[in-house]
Amino acid sequence: MAAGTAKVAGTANVAATANVAATPPATSAGPASIAVKAWQRRAPPRVFFVHYRFLSCGTVFDTGLREAADRLGIPAAHADWDAPDLDARIAAFRPDLLFVVHGRRFVKRWGTRFAGLRSAVWLVDEPYEVDDTARWSGHFDVVFVNDPATVPRHRNAHALEVAYAPALHYPGAADRSRGVGFIGGGNPSRERMLGALADRGLLDYVVGGPWRDPRVAARCLSANVSPADAAALYRDTRIVINVFRDRHHYNRDALPGQAANPRVFEALACGAAVVSEPRPGLSTLLPELPTFQTEAQAISLIQRLLADGAARLRVQQACAARIRQARYEDRLASALAIAVGWPGELAEPGVASTSGTGTVAPRGLTRRTDTRPTDTGPEHSPRGHAVAGIALSAHPRGVMAVDADWDSTGPVVHPADDGMFVIDPGAQRGPALERGLVSRLRFDDVDLSFEARLAPGACLLAKVHQQHRIDQSTNSYHLLMSGRRAYVARHDHVFKHIDPPGQEWTAWRLAAANGVLTVYRDGKLLHRVRDTVLPGGYAFLGAMGGVVHLRAVQLTPTGPAPERRRAHALVEVRSPRPRLSIVTTVYDRVDCLRRCIASVQGLDFADYEHLIVADHPPADVVATIHRIVDEINDPRLGFYNLAERHNDWGIAPAAAGLQRARGDYLAFLSDDNGYTPDHFDPLIHALQRDTALGFVYCSCRYDGRLVLNHPVPRPGRIDLGQPLFRRELFDVHLNNDLPFDMMAWDWHLVDMLMRRGVRWKHVDRPSFLFRLAQYPELWAS
């Protein structure tokens, strides 16, 4: 394979998976190290569970984890956090892992009393409590959070969603006497929704509260029920409605939740259908789940499902099938794999196990006796050995050369006809267990493209900018895909969930250049994000859990060669790409335009480009605009004039500006509008904090008369100048164009994005000024 167009690559980090140190198999200094070893299986770890009695769900976690430990064959002991003799019981049990549920009261009472033990905490109330939990979660070696939204807020944190307990949650009789029910705490958004259902005669019961709305309170069976009684109610209910919380006790940044809550898992496992407000994690986990965004949508959806029993059963069964691996047993197995590397074939003859010390490697890896760096180049390659038809050379430290550009991380890569490669890593799955091919060279800017087909059970990982050449647990930009899920991520930070590829050939492209990560699928842009955390690294393509077929694999450096850089060192280059692009459309209102530009020039946020696009006005107007721009003399300000007049409500000049916009974020600003100086910082902060958001919008001071601060985008309640969009939305959803032909095209743009599932957020600050001339106190100076 020629340098720069190599034919194979390697794997990627699994987002929100093990962060423990991964060590390659112990090897000797020569070819004999490839020989198959005899393995020993570690005994299961001893786990002491510390439980918490929740007001809303009682002892459901206690019940679920007890059942899980029994099913997994885990030696376990259990106690509540306030047991007076907890320290003595833990000392007598001598656990390998102390597993604490919730943790707040435990830390407050016991502090660092158990610092000598390997410990983990499962935070099950995120993101609502994150400001509090982040203060003390560092007491634990490993942190599990029920919602991936708060993984970055904790040290050594991993996403571990909630679950259902088969001992409690199982289907009942097909004949259910109750129509629609809800079990949970009271809050304003829930009461509004439940009250609307009650008005239509669609609400049979509620449990929990307190309920201040008399329509809801009249249907309350009890202020609280046991987990067993809640499950019995679900077994007797046709539809359980799910409305998320709107009160965050300790969440100053208002991080929006992403994951499902226990109600969804438990009701589905009990045979009830669930209709829910949408969330990113729900759409990924349960694509068939019926969702609503308004009371009217919920009412219509519930009426239809109550009237059509067959449709309701189809929806329920489809969703229930997808949560079969969402038991407490499955969650505990994942937690133990991350916290102590169990289950796994970890001990090689002659290598001591270190259970309980916090140094166990992830499942499937052995502990190395040679701890030198594993990066090796061609000069270290001993004599080659043929493996499955490829001339492979055994490196002294666990990799084998494929050619001058690529190494295989084990004898797992096999050639096939027509340039196809098969990666067969075996059935093992787990953190950092992917194997495949890794580039010998490190790249700053690189483009990795390939076509892939996954066998059932396989997981494919494609990585660029991997920090360590061999250690798959190190950070990288990566694309993970399996039959059930797919996403683009950096380590434990997921940028975007995407649809799984199925088992057909699919073309992929993963590029990282100039601080921008771009992902394409079958030639279509899926995601683009600016991220400068990883400036360079190695490339990898690999698999775990099953066979992956690859073809048309190419790895191409995209940065300029050093000679080119020297030759053009004195050539003027285009200004650096800005974070933000502002597109202003204009025809002949030059006085308005002056004020508009001045408001942009007065912004606190400075990393922007301001594109003025005119709809082919008369020559004297063009000359005036040129003069205004020249007088300001700001390289961030550019003026463009359309070749002909369109007169189409500003669509043509806005589209022209869109196609020239280079920023990560995009705002449209008409010539008669403006901003307050602090307009963009809160909006950009919101998009940075939640990568699942597609756009955010502020409130609007409207024409000197009123404030538009509607919390949900509605016709006539939002102006095009309020939203800040991610630039990539227009590539993914609109083919880099504005395909509209109507006066209210701004609303149709927002509506189209919402209908396509783009998430949004309202930031209630009136920093956009509609008709800037009406606010002289904000621009006169």
C-alpha cells in the first residue's frame, strides 16, 4: 500500500466506557509471543451494596441490585447508608468493591471512612442534582451517572442508565382495567399535561404529588406506593404517560436530561404502552416510542392508541423488545466490567491477580510484565510470519506489521477478494477490547474513508487522533456503530447519536482538520463540530464482538507538506475561520444598516464574521454601502451584492450569505434589527454545554412595544433574528440552501427543523432588538 493512501485502519474508544488503565498481553521479545496462551478466569468480585430509600421509588434499586447480584453469581452483602454498624459490616465482609447508590447521605455521614476500599457510586438523579453531586462524587474511584449529560461534570465518570427489575416488573393479564395512569412527583409541567388529559376524560389515576391542580388531585390514589404496588398498577394499565421534570434543584446551567427514566423501563416491562415527551436518549433507545411535545399532541396520540388496541400492542411489543437488556443485571454487569474488570479472562499463568486493589485491567486483557512504551516502527520488526495469507511481522510488543504504513493489533485481519479485508476479533466485548489496524504514523490533519458491513453482534470503531498508538482506552475522535446504536464522540463526550447502519455495505468518512471533526455517511454530511481538544494522533479501524468486513479503505493526510509551508510562508492567507457567522440582508435602507452594523461592532463576543448581502440595489446604494464598510475598516466585515434582483423576502441574499458562512454557529440579522452587547455569550454557552441542541433562541424586544419571550417556538412569536443555529443543520437538513418561497419563510425554517427532530432551547434574555430604531438608548452612543 502506498504511503498516504493505506488500505486499512483501526478502532475507536467507546464513549462513556471504562477509563481504567488498559495493558496489552504480556509478551516476550520475539515471534514466540504470538503463541496462544492458556487463560484462567478470575473469581467473581465480592461486592458490598449500600442502598438508599427513595421517596419516589422506595426500595426499587435495592430490589433490583439484589436480584442482579444473585443472577450474576456475585458474592454480595447489602445495607442501608444509615445502618449504625455499617463500618463493621463492611469490614467483616471484606469486599472487592463498595457500590453505593445515590451517595449524598453516605458521604455526609461517613466521609472518607472507607477510602482504603475500591468504591463506586451510582448517581441516579442526574442532571437535576448535578451541582451538588459534583462536589462530593470525587470521594469515589468510579462514578456512574444515570444520564450522560453530566458525565463531564464528574471525575472518572461513565453513563449507566437506570433499569427494571424482572422480579418486580413483568407482564400481567392482557385485559387491563385502567386506561391512562401516571406515577411520580408533582411539578407544574406535569400538572398542566395531566390536567388537560383529565378534562378530556383520559386520565384514570395518578400516584405521588403533591398535586395542587384539583383536576389531578381528584384522581390521586395515594401519595406514595411501594415498588411492588407501582408494578401492579402498571400491569393493570393500558397506557402510562411519561412527562419529565421541569424543576432542577441543583443544576445552575440547566443541563437538559438526555436519558430515559425508570418509569419508561418499568411500565414497558409490565406490559403497558408508554407515551412520552421526547428526549435524545429515548429516540436512540426506543425509536418506536410514541412521543409528544404539546398537550394537543398527547391527547390525540392517547385517544388513537386507546381506540386501536392492535396498534397499541404493536408499539408496546416493539418497545419492550428493545429493553430486554435493560435489567439491573445488565447494568450491574457493565458497572463491574468498568469498576473491577469483571467478568473477564484476566489472569495469565504466572501473573498475579490484583482483585480489590483498583488496578485490574478491563475484560479480556492480561497484565503486562513489560511496561515499556508499545509504539514500534518498521525498524523493530523481526522476521515475518504468514497469518491467514498476509505477511505479518511480529513486533516485540504485541503488534504485527501489515506493510510500511499499518500494523495489526493481533492476528485478526484477514484478506479477501477484491481488496476486501475481514476483521475477526472474536466474541469478546468491553471497554478497550477492540482490535484491528492502527496507523504507524501520527497525523495532525487526516481523512479516513472506508466501506463497512457488520455481521450480527459486531461493533465497528473508526478513530482518528487516537492519543496512544496501541492503548485503545486513550482519547480519540471516533465513530462507533453496532446493530443497536451508533454515535460520534470524543472519549466519553458524545457529539451526536446517529442511526445504526444495519448489515448492508455503508460508506463512511471521518475527517479531522483545522480543529473541525466531520462525519459523512454514503456521501451525505451527518455531523460537523469544532473541537480542538485533540490536535493530532493515530488512526485506527477495528472491531469487537463479531466480524466486520471492510473495503475501499483510505487514510489520507490533509495538511500541507512542510516544503509547501516554507514555499508559501509569505503568501497572504484567508483570515482564520471564525466561531460565528452573522448574515445581514439589505436592499436600500442604508441608515438602518449603519445602526445594525454598529450593534454588531459593539458585541462583547468578538470571534465572528459579519456578511452583508445586498439584493442588487441601485448603484448609488451599492456605493454607499461600500463606503460604510470601508469607513469601518474591520476585516470581520464583508459586503456582497447579488448579480440580479430577486425581491423574494430576503431569501436569496440570506441563502447567499449562508453559503459563504464559515463559522460553527450561524445567525441571521435583518438590516433594521440589532443586538445588545451581551447577546451571543449565553447562546453559545448553551450550545457548547449541550451538543444535542441544534439551535437556541433568546427573547426579543419587539418594536419598542413588548417582549417576545415565548418558551416554545410558535408562528408570530419568534423572529429569525432570535435563534442561533449550528451551521451544520443547513448541510444536514437543507442541502446548504433555504428552499422556501413565502413571506413567513423564517418561521417555516424553524418549523422544518423542529419537525425533523432538531432539539432547541429558549434562553429567556431579551437581547435581540426588533426594529433597532425604536431603542435609541441602546444604540445612540
